[in-house]
Amino acid sequence: MRQSFIGSEFKAIFQNKKLLIPILAVLFIPVLYSGMFLWAFWDPYEQLPDLPVAVVNSDQGAEFDGKELHIGSDLVEKLQESGQFDFHFVDKEEGYKNLEKQDYYMLVEIPEDFSENGTTLLEEDPKKLSLKYVPNESFNFLSAQIGDTAMKEIKASLSKSVSETYAETMFEKIQEMGDGFQTASDKAGEINHGAIDLSQGANKLKDNLAVLAEKNVEMTDGVAKTREGAGKLASGSQELSDGVAVMKDKSRQLYKGTQDIQSGMNSLAAGIDKSKAGLEELDAGVDRAVDNTALLQAGSEELAKKIGALKDGADNAKAGAQTIGAGATKLEEELAPFMGSLPEEKQAELQAAIDSIKKGASGLETGTGSLSAGVTGLEGGAYNLADGIGKLNEGQKKLQGGVDQLVAGSVQLDEGSDGLVAGQNTVVEKYGLLNEKLDEVYKGTVGLSTGASELSSGLDQVYSGSTQLADGSKKLADGSSELADGTTKLSDGTGEYAEKLKDAAKEANGVKADDDTYDMMAGPVDVKNEKINHVPNYGTGFAPYFLSLGLFVGALLISIVYPLREPSDRPSSGMSWFLGKFTVLTTVGVIQSLIAAAILLFGLGLEVESVPLFLLSTIITSLTFLALIQMLVTVLGDPGRFVAIIILILQLTTSAGTFPLELIPTALQPISAALPMTYSVAAFKSVISSGDYAFMWQNLWILLGYFIVFVTLTSVFFIGLFKKQYSKTIEA
């Protein structure tokens, strides 16, 4: 029997589709309810770029430390790049106007003095950068809370950017300040004095080296002339040697032909006269050669000594150049700690001056090295020249003796020509002696030729060395000129450097910091939150949403405990049937709305802009929801309650009671305008917090429109149902 009753219940469920379908649908209510909520509010912050926010940039910019500062424009660029909200960059009038019209959820205003305040860090009364934030909390409370968080992020980002600017400027100032600048200024003054002394010494060196270069050119010209004369001497001595050789051969032939002397006496006498004259000229020429050779030898020895002294001078100049180069390097090392604190332009000028000194010292060292090498070669050539001239002098003396004897013999030959025949034996004897003397003469001329060649070779070396000496002297003079210019620039640069350090020390000592300065560095941005339509707490903010939800659930529960279709007695007409049911629902709806309003106002302390209008809005909302549920349940029965639950779920997610409509999934947004709770929430927001009664009445009229439609449909249904159920009874 029990099993039969249970089976009949299940059989009745599966046979009655109106009962089966609601039961199956109820199985999905939890997943529909929770799933819809989770889907709708899973990640509403992902839709923040769709939330319209107005940005008003009134910043006029400023000049800071010689640079244009536009912090407002920089902030606008960062906001555009961030994509955090749907930013609308408008002017001030349009921004506030559309904020009141609820086109924007909030407004961010950048004041005119935003950048100007950023430049007041080092002033006596520094001012923070004030960023004005104006949320419309009554439009959507959560959007205002989201805006608060976003403004904190913007403030942090902007503070970081401004702090970086302050830090950069501060470190630039720190690099210009402190007692170290005064010490550096004193040291720079000492360096300047040394640079002046160095410049004066370099100028003196430049003048002396110019004189040396001129004298070297003159010496080179003199050596060239001496070289040319030595060449001629070598050529003449060779010709003399050749002539003596020929004379020796002829003398031998003469000796062999003494037997024929007698026959050619007259011719011999004439030849002897000519020979006598030639020998006298030869004797005079040899005497002059001996004298000139002695003078040349003395000059060459003096030249060797002078060249040695010149070599010592070149070595000393080279050592001086090395000392200058080392001094320039040391100067660069001593200046290195101070170089970083100088402006880049002054660093470049000072470095160029030091490099010029080093370059001049290097050129001076190279030139003196070349000069020393040339002088060394010249010194060797001079000594070789002296030796060659000595040998030449010895040969010439021997030649002189021979020529003297030859002259004496020729005189005797001339005097004894008359007794030539008688003294033929004597002639033969003398010719033998003549041959011997001619051998000596020949040897002397060969020595003379060799010495002249050595003299010419030595003078070639002297000329080459003097040329190198002239070139080295010129390079040395050029290098000393660069050195003088460099030291002059160094002197000017160090003088200016000392003055700049003094100025920097004064500027650094003039920078004063106090607690206001430190506070400015720690928090340069101050955000002012000026709210319109202020909502004091979350309860007030969510009251429109939860009050609407409570009234809708209350209406839904009434449909469960109270039969909305079955009459308690037989109605007289369809309209009386409808009015009987509607009167009960209206009475209950008004009572439950008044109870809910009383609890909110007096129990929770909800503050509203107008209590009467708040009560009116509560009653209209309650009656509209009751009319909707009555229509659904009356017309559809239990499936109507299921439809009401679906509508409730959709209203919970799309009425903009929690998050702004723009933050829910795009697919759900169009549904909002079709559901009555959207307008009840908007009406409650107006009467509770904003005081925008025009907007309130706009939404209440829409609710009344829904109410009229629902009541009309329900009454029509009751009239039709009455005719269907009671028409036969009436006819009877």
C-alpha cells in the first residue's frame, strides 16, 4: 500500500508536465544562482578600461632650473598609456557638467599650479602638488572606492616620478656644494700660479729654440760651403798627384836621355827656364796649401769641440722635454679628482690644455732626440775631418820640401846649363836624386789626395748632421710654440676653474633645507578628494541594492504562502476576482515596505535626502514587484515562480547595485534596461544620497509604467479565467 502510494506520486509527477518541468528546473536553481553571480562578478576589475573617467588638465607648466616642466602633461600621457580607465580628457566646465549628468563615474582635475608647485622644493614655503579627485558616489559607490585605489596608484607613480626629478636636481646641486669646493678653489689657484710660471717658461723656451733653429740654419749653410771647397780641394789634389806621376815618368825618360843632352842643349835651356818658372809657381802654391791646411786643421778641431758642446746642449734639452712631459702627466693626475666636478665644457678645455702640453713635450723630446743623433754624427765627421786635414798637412809639408829641392835643383840646372856638357855626370847624379825626390813628391800628393777625400767625406757627414740638427731644431721650435700655446690655455683655464669653484662654493652654501623640505621630498603629491553626493558608508551605498532585493524576495515569498489564483469563495466577476487578490497583495506590500523602511531609517540609522519620497519610492517598488510576480504566478502557475527567480538572478547581476554596469560582462549589459530593479535601484540612489529628485521621478515613472502593464495583464487574465471557469454557471 505504501509502495503503491509512492509509485502513484512519482507517476503523477511524470504524467503532469506542469509539475515535472518546475521540479526539474528547481534542480538547476543553485547552479544558476551561484553561477550567474560568479560569472557576473568573477573579475569586474578586468572591465575597468570601460569605466568612463573625466580628466581635466589645467596645468600651465613651469620653469625649473632652466628647463620647461610640464608634470600635468606628463601625467596625462601616463594615464593614456596605462589604459586603467576609459579616460576622457575634457575641459573643466564639460567635465563637471557631465559628471553631474552621470556620464562619468569620477573626475580627476590637474590644477593650474600643478607644475609650479613642483618647483617650490627649495623655497621657504614649499607647496605640494595637489591632484583633485571628484567621484560621484551616488552614481555608483563601488566605482568611487575603485577610484580611491586607482588614485593611490596614480599618486604613488606620480610621486615616484617627481621624487626622481627632485633627486636628480638635488644630486646636481650636491655636486656643486660643500667645503670641498672651497678647498678645490684654493688648489686651483695654486695650479693657476704654477700654470702661469709654466707658460712664461714655455715662452722663453720657445724664443731660445727659435734662435737655435736660426743658428742651425746658418751653420748648415757654412758647412755646405766648406763641403763644396773640400770637394774642389780633393779634385785638385788628385790632379796634382796625377801630374807628379807623369813628371816622375818623364824624369826617368830624361835620365835615360842624358846621353843626348848635349845635342839638345839649347832646347834644354829653354825647357829649364820654363821648368824653373813652373816650379816656382808650384812652390808658392804648396806654401799656400800648407798654410791653409794648418788653418783648416785648427778650425776643424774647434768645430769638433763646438759640436760636442752642441750635443751636450741637445741632451740637456731632451732631458728638459722629458721633465716637462712628466710634469704635465703629474699635473693631469693631480687634476683628475677635480675633473668630474667641472662642467663638461671646462673639462674639455682643461684636458685639451694638458694634452697640448704633453704633445709639445713629446715633440720637444723627439726633436732634441733627433738633434742629439745628428750632432753625434756631426761630431764624428768633425773628428774625421781633423784627422784627414792633419794627414793632408803632413803630406803637404813633404811636398813642400820636395818642391823646394826641385826649385833649388832647377836653379842649379839653370846656372849650370853653360857647363852642362862638362857636368854631365853631375846631371846624371842629380837626375837620380830628382827621381828619388819625385817619388817622395808623388807619395805626398797621394797623401794629399787621400786627406782631401777624407775631408770631403767628413764634411758630407757634417752637412748631413747639420741638416738633421736644423730639422730637429725646427721641430723643437714648433713643439715649443705648441707648448707655449697649451700652457697659456692652461693658465686661462685654471684661472677660470678657480673662479667657478668659488662661485660653486657660494651657491652650495646658499642651499638651505628644513623639515618642510624633507616633507616635500617624502611626499610631493597631495591628492584632494572632493566628493559630490557623499555616501558615508557601505551600508548606505548598498541600501538601494539590498532594499530592492528584499522587496523582490518578499513579493516572491508571498506567492508561496498565499494562493494567487484560487479564490477563497466564488467571485462575482473576473475584475472582482482580480481586485480581491490585488487588494490583499497591495495591503501586504505596503505594510512590508513600511516595515523595511522603518528598520532602515530607525533601526540602522539610514540617512536619506527626503523621508516621504523615500517611503513613496519603497511603496512603488514593492507594488511593482508584487504586480510582476502576481502576473507570472497567476498566468503561469508554479513555472511563473521559476521565471521570477530567473528574473531575480538577472536583476541581481545587471541592476548596477554593486559594480557599475560597465564592469559586468558585455553580454549582460543590454538586459539591464529591461528589468524593473534597475530603475528601483536608481530611484533609491537618488532619494537616499544624491538628492536628484528629477532623476528619482524619472525612474519611479518607469516603475509605475511596469506596474500598470503587469496589473493590466493580470486583470485581463482573471477576466478571461472567470469566463472560462464560470461562464456555464452564469448561463444556467
